[in-house]
Amino acid sequence: MKLEFDLAIVGGGIVGSAVGYGLAKAGKRVIIIDGADHALRASRTNGGLVWVQGKGANFPAYQRLTRQSADMWAGLAAELRELTNIDMEYRRSGGMIFCLSADQLETQRATAEKMARAHPDYQFEICDRTRFEKMLPGIRLGPKVCGGLFSPMDGHVNPLLMLRALVDAFVLSGGKLVTGQKVRSIAPSEGAYRLTADQMTVSAERVLIAAGNDSAEFAESLDLPLKLTPERGQIMVTERVAPLFPYASNGLRQHVTGTFQLGVTHEKVGRSVDVTSNGANYIAKRVMSIMPDLANLRVVRQWAGLRVLTPDGYPIVDRSRSYAGVHFIACHSGVTLVAFHAGPFAKWLAEGAPGNPYADFSGSRFDIGVAA
Ligand SMILES: Cc1cc2nc3c(=O)[nH]c(=O)nc-3n(C[C@H](O)[C@H](O)[C@H](O)COP(=O)(O)OP(=O)(O)OC[C@H]3O[C@@H](n4cnc5c(N)ncnc54)[C@H](O)[C@@H]3O)c2cc1C
């Protein structure tokens, strides 16, 4: 069989596009096959945070991975801008966590101190209310805000421009992109793999499954140690106002364009991506307790997406138990991890995936076999 591609990637979200770009840059013949328009796409519904705080407090390997990716982000943003002329509006602005009670502040402090014990260069500041007020001169904080945490390691980006830049960079680097084609089956064939999609068949030496929540569709046939528990997140966006809030924050940030992004919810509702008035109420209540004056802004959009969540919330980076050439990634925080996927992970794949550097992220940690 004549092999058309060194690697075929199933899924053109931010994970597939980032890895695809890194592989194409390394000179590999790569195809990304991406599904239909109505497919679940976390990459088009996320909050755009490049977030470090709290990540991996109970899983130091994940803290390391997050830090590695966040530290590489500025370099990737500059590289993609140079290549595609797209400014992704990335800023490592630092991030705030607002606390509404002394208990919340204590919990956040304990988490940050735990992270600093695992990695002493972890940077954070415990802020009282007065400190936050000084940092936010144009903003009136709600009466319950007692302070919180600030870390200069956090940032944010326009996630749609980021996806666009990754896709463009992939194609400009020689990758082949096919859209509107759902891969229906992946089967070993003559020492390689044959992928059958709606209207095409391709062969590749190796495969990366990066199909978000739909990666689970391949778990049984390809013996992937993969289980996902999708979680809905709703987000709202306001009308534009003058720049007021320069920092990232979980659940609240101001875009470069002036709009405020509010949210997000955490809901176990199967595969529903409906928006709800309950979700809007929950978001508005929380935001108004932090910055009450935002209640004067008109909300112009609300949307929902499904997080690609594993049972413990940490990424799975693994390969099939039966087919060594079939790799897969499933992760929440795919925005934060983009620089890792486009950089070290793609390089490792391009080199033939030697050793097992991502053993900490194996799906085997859940001890789930195909039978589960
Ligand atoms: C509300 C919300 C807020 C979030 N906020 C943040 C944040 O602030 N920061 C952060 O780092 N992360 C955030 N995330 C997480 C982040 O968006 C995801 O980790 C990331 O988008 C996952 O990307 P993906 O490429 O794996 O999946 P997806 O974006 O879902 O892409 C999967 C792709 O695979 C394709 N596909 C599926 N099946 C097939 C098939 N059989 N054949 C071909 N193609 C297929 C689909 O068409 C789709 O394009 C958030 C997520 C949500 C839902």
C-alpha cells in the first residue's frame, strides 16, 4: 500500500490543529480530517483563558505541563503572527481570582501554597481588597469582595482568532486540511492505518485522534483507554465599553474589543448545548457580586459548549493498547495547552514517539479497560 501520509489527525479543533501545525512544521506529511458543522466543538465555545492558577494543585505533572505551555505561549503567538499575519490578541496580563468570603480566600491561599511547594518558582500574591482596588482604579468592587489571588503567570487570548491562526499555519506549513468529513472507521491495514470518512479514504502510517468529546466513539474499536464525561459551560458577552479591566480572571474578562465576557457554568447535562435562563441568572449573580456596575451593560450574546472532560479533569495523552500507531489526546484547557501540543508533543510524535514521556497522563490511571 502506498502511504499517503505520515500522520492522519482526526479532528481539527485546537488540539488537532496545534499538533498538526507542529508536525507539518517538522516536515511530516500530515492530513487533518475534520467533521461536520454541527459537530461538538469546544474550540469554538471556550473562554480563551491561558490559565495557570490552581492547575494541577493535586497533580504536579499537570502543573508542570500547564506551566511549560503557558511559558511557551508568547513565543507561539509571535510565531503564528509572523506566519499568518493574525494577531490572536494574546496578553500575559496576569490573572485575578476574586474571593467573596474569608473561607474562600483561605482555600485559595492553601491551593496556591501547595502549588508553590511542588514548584517553588510558582508566582502568586495574596491580595486584600485594598490591593485589588488599587490595581483596578476604574472599577467598583462588590461589598463582599474581600480580596483574592493574583498571578502574573495567567493570560488570555481571542480563541477564535487562535483557531484560525493554527489552521492557517498548518496549511501554510504544507499540511492538508479536509473539512466536513466525519471519519467513520480507522482500521489497521498492511502495517499502517486506513481511515474511512464520509466521502474519502486515506492511508497513514500513524493516527492521532483529537476529536474532542467524539474521540470516545473510537474507544472500543481501537482499544483506547478513554472515558469522557462532558460538562456544559455557558458564557455571556456584553456590549462594548471603554477598557476597564486589563487582567484575566476565571469567569470574567474584558476582550480587546471592549466587550465583557461573563461566565461560566459547570453542568452535567449529557450532550445538550442549549443556553438557559438559569445559566444566565447564575452567571449574572456571580459577576454582579464582584463588579456590580456590569449590571448596567446589555448582554448581546450567550452560548454554551461542552468541556472535553476526563473523570479526574486532567488530560489523557496516550495510545491504543492494541495498535501502537494510534495516539489520542483528550483534554480540557486545550487553549492553555496549545503551545505544548504544537511544540514538545508534536516534536515527540514527529520523532516517532520514542519512550513514554507522558505516562503520567495515561488513561490507564482510571483502570478502565474496553469493558468499562
Ligand atoms: C465553555 C467552555 C469554556 C472553556 N474555557 C477554556 C479556557 O478558558 N481555557 C482553556 O484552556 N480551555 C477552555 N476550554 C476547553 C477547551 O475549549 C478545550 O479543551 C478544547 O477546545 C478541546 O479541543 P479539541 O480540539 O480537543 O476538541 P473540539 O474543539 O471539540 O474539536 C474536536 C473536533 O473533532 C471533530 N470531530 C469529531 N469527531 C470526528 C470524526 N469522527 N471525524 C472527523 N472529525 C471529527 C469535530 O468536528 C471538532 O472540530 C473551555 C471549554 C468550554 C466548553
